[in-house]
Amino acid sequence: MSGLILEEIDKNFGSVIAVQDVSLHLPHGRFVCFLGPSGCGKTTLLRLIAGLEKPSRGSIMLDGEVITHQPAHQRNFGMVFQSLALFPHLTVGENIAYSLRVRKVGKTARRQRIEELLNLVRLSGFTDRHISQLSGGQRQRVAMARALAIEPRLFLLDEPLSALDAKLREDMQVELRMLQQRLKVTTVLVTHDQREAMTMSDLVVVMGTDNRVHQVGSPLEIYRNPLDTFVADFIGTSNLLEGFFSGSQKITIGDRRLIVEDLPENLSPGTPVTVSVRPEDIHVLPGIEEGDNRLPGQVSFIRDVGSSVEVYLDCAGLQVISQSTPKGRPAVKQGEEATAFLPAAACAVLRS
């Protein structure tokens, strides 16, 4: 089977569990993001793939070849670290050529490769610049060019954009994604930034504080169909409403009833569940309305940030947040009675 395959990977540092029972199949040519909070094991998992750490249990294969215990220098992987780790005493060209010199690539071939890569990362003419003369974004590009110099089988990135300011970071996200699409090299990025993962990846691997993988899927699948409350709460903003399954596509929350379209398998009446509803899917209606999928309450707060409007409703002690565009702003004011309408198709039912 082609691609990168991890089977039942564990990594322990003494009594500390860093990665627990991870099995993944990452197809060839995809952009994959390891996403999760600090301490969830995503960087450790990347280091295991790179060969910088050895697993306590499990195996790693690439395109059918077992590489679990293969030394890092034999894997032919390119890696960009969070600190970039550029050589400050070398020029841009010398940094990029370093791995080629170690592999005894000829001077002419090295020069051609440097020019190709600098064109690729939009730094033509920077060959003789020193690292101290570059901006943060330019250093990022040099680090990527150096990692790509050896035409790596895998391109591994450990939060390389985290030190950049917000605007430059978003620009670099788009550039890096477009670069990967041109090269079609399998790329794995570690990040804790949900927007970054949603922007760049074909496949998102969500890891939790228990050091396990909670869900693997496309960004839209992860966002729209979370498998558990951790994923629903970690990815974006979600209203998490606790209740129980009352049979026949019905969920009871307090004294209210929701009709939902999709349910987990093998739910029996009385089973506790959590309903996840994204704020942009909730419609706020003026006044009190009775009926299914309606939660009446009072507007407790309105936040207008220009590009969107958030309405906070207190529904008998249950806070519900709705989000709309300025043009779709609900006709309600703070302190007024209103009703949150939750469409059946927008209600993702999760086991509690």
C-alpha cells in the first residue's frame, strides 16, 4: 500500500505517555495537518516519522518499506523546525546547498539546484545574502528551500509559521499550500492553529490531551461531522447541548425537543447525548416561539465585530451563541426575548 502508514504507535518517555495507540494511513501526495492542543503529542509523532525518536511500540512504513528503525539520515525526508535552525554564518545559497554538499553533489549541479529552489520560493537573486539580512518571511522561505533541496520523500514541518505576525502568517500559509500543490510532495504539518489546518490541509489528524488521535478527515468533514465532544469543542466554536435520545430522531434537552437528521449507531432511548450546533447554523427569531427545534430565551449580549454579528441567548440557564453576517443580523436587542431555531440538518449528535 502506498503512502505513509503508522500502526499502533506508542511513545513513552519513562512514565510519561507522549503518544498512545496511533494508527494512520496518510496517502501519497497529500497535505496533512497534525492538529491539537499543546502537549497532545503531535510534535513527538512528527519526530517519530522523521526518525528523530524511536517508538516504544508499533511500526512505520513508507510505500511498503518498513522504516521504523531506519536512521533519520537514511530516510531522505526534508524537515523545517519551529526555530528554522538556519546556519547564521552561511549565506542563503550555502544554507540551501549544505545537504547537497554532504551528499557530494557537484558544484555546478548545486548551483543549478539553488537557483531552481530560490525561483520556487520567490527569492531569486538572494543567493549571496546573509541570513541576518532577511526578514522573518524570507527566512521561512530559505528554510523550506533547504529542506526541499534533496527532493525529499516526505516534507515535515513543525509549526514553522508560529513566530510570524498574523498577516505574514496567513500569506505564508497560502504560499506553502500552493508550493506543495505544485511539487505534489507528501507534506505533514504540526500546528495548534485551527485556521491554519483548515486553510492548508487535505487531511486533518486531530489529537487530544489523552495523546490519542480522535478523528481523521478532510477539514470540512472534521468541522461539520465531529466524532466526539473534544473535536466539536476544539475545532472552531460550537454550541454543546446536553440531553438524551428519546427515540425516532428525537433528542430531549430540558423540556424541549430537537428533531435531528443523523444519529450515531445503536442508540437506545434514554442514552445521554451531546448535540453540537455551529453558531452560524442557528437562527435567532424575535420573540418567543414554541415548537420542535426551538429554544426560547433572552438576549444577554450582542457582539458586532464588523464582519460578523454574534448574539448570545440565555435559554433557561443554557447559553446559546448564534453568528450571522451584518446583512443577516437578527432584529433583536439586548434584554429582549428571542428564540434560537436549530435546523435538524445542523444538529450533530455525539455520545456523551
